[in-house]
Amino acid sequence: MKIQPREFDRFLSRPDPNVPSLLIYGPDRGRVNETAMKAVRMILEDPNDPFNSASIDGDDLRQNPGWLIEEAQAFSFMGGRRVVRVRLATDGITQIVRPLLALERQEALVIVEAGDLASRSSLRKLFEGAKNAAALPCYRDEARDIGALVREMAAAGGYELDRDALAWLTAHFGADREVTRREMEKLALYMGSDERRIRLEDAAASVGDSSAIGTDDLVHAALLGQAGRALGLLERLLAENEAPVRIVRLLSMTIMRLLAFRGEMGEGRSAEEVVASARPPVFFRTRPLMVQVLQRWPVSSLQSALAAAVATETALKTTGMPDSLVLAKLVHDLASGGPAGRTQRGGAVPVRR
């Protein structure tokens, strides 16, 4: 069976003896680990209990296929139920796991942890199709999920968040839950125990660059005609396992914000004034770049850039082409086709006016 993320808490709040095997997978490694730990705590008070827990690496399991059944059927010397975690799993262990799901009775809870598995994955299909097993997909957090997690962590630490600080953190955290938690822990250390209210300046001073900042740099480089730098930033984001769809969505969000700023400029305000008074605030390091883009790009060109970004997201989901090539085409077209690109080189790909 397949368990949707919105059902995780209910499913993991009480162990089902009829579902003794779980596959927890997805591109968000932090959320995979977090969900696996919740599953472990269904059975064990101490997740590191050496007598009632075992951990097997996926590659090691392929070298010793019988290991899984041995661990799954072993009794605890201390009493109670055991937990077996299979880490870094891939489709290469599907045939090893299949006999486990065919057992009439399974003593231990087995948790198989994997990275992003495509819909055609044999391991996914095995768990989703079994009545005595469950697959729990851990997707990357969207902006609303990140905001909820930030508020939850701040409250757990006894902190209050200013609205601007929450907006800034939500926009500048990446999609990996583990990274978000580390950054929030760092922010708590920065705040200390005396000050309990997190303000914008605290958030900006403590939290390091993450995917949204990198995407801001990517957008600005592209819209300023710096194709080489933009493509290099894109390569770095993809190498850091940033989700391609999230990159193009953040890109679209930045362009939409530029369009809103352009609307304010139409009321007689300068680019500098609009950027300086923006809420949520523009990160101080990118303010000069934002001003340059606003001074170079008219509304009609930004609208065309936004349409190209939306079309790219559709292409990522439907064409089957490599994500890196789809995104690289968008970045190249923006860098060489906008007002800045036409100024710097001839024969540029035009962006509609």
C-alpha cells in the first residue's frame, strides 16, 4: 500500500502488526531520516538500543542476501520487538526483499530507506502492491511546508518570529528538511537564551545561503545577460541535488516579484525605492542586482520570461528530456535573449516584447 504524506502522522502514531515492513523513500533525505526515526520510535524508546535494533547497508545486503530474513526473524534477548533498518536501498535489493514480504509471520519491524525512486521502480512497486507492507514517499517541502516547519521549530525552542523574519527564512531555506533543521538550530545558537524574539536582522545574520539565494543569483545572472555564470550556478544547484522543478518555481517567483516591482515603478517610484521598501525584504546582497534588472527589463519582456519559465516546468514533467538540458535551455534563452543579452552579443535568441 501507499501512504500519502498527509497521512504519515496518523499511520506512524500506532504500529499496525499487519504491516511489518515499510519503504521510506524520496528526494528529501532529511525527511526520509526523520520519518524513519518516527517509525523506529513506534517500537523502541531508544532508537540506538543495540539489543533491539540492527542496521544493514543496501550494498552489504546484496553481498549477503540471507541477512535480511535472519535479522527480521530474530528474537530480542531483552524482550519486546526489534527494528531492522536497511539504509541506502536501491532497486538492486528488490529480489532480496521479496521473500521477506512473502513470510506468514515477521517478528521485527523492517524499515527500508531509499532515495528518490521513479514510479517504475521495482522496489516501489513491490511495497505499494503488498498488503503487508507500506511505501511512504518523502517529497521535498514546498514553501508552505517550510514555513510551517520553521514556525514549529521556533516555537519548540521558545522563540517568537517576526513576520518579516518568517518570510525571509521561508524564502531562503532549501527544500531538504535536514538542512532546514540544521539552519534553525544554528539560528537558535545565534539568538542565545536572552532574546526570545527573532527579527529579520537576526535571521539574515545567522542563516547561510541556501537554494533560494542561489536561485536568486541564477535569475539575476541570466537576466543581466551573464550566460556563463548563470549556467555555472545552475550546474552547482543541480549538483547539490536541488529539485529541478523547485529551481524553475523559485525562478518564476523571482520574475513575478520583479513584475510586481515594475508595477510600482509605473506609479512613479524609482527601482531603488521599490527594492528598498519591499516586504518581505530583498536580501541585502542581491538588492543592487535586482535594481539593475528592473532598470533593464520592461514589463512585456518580464512577462515573456515568466511564460518561458512556466513552459519549462511543464516540459520538465512531460517531455522526458534530461532535466539539466531543459533548464539550461531556459537559462541560456533568458541570458541571451533579454535586453542585456542583445546589448552584449549579436544573433541572440529573442524574447517577445
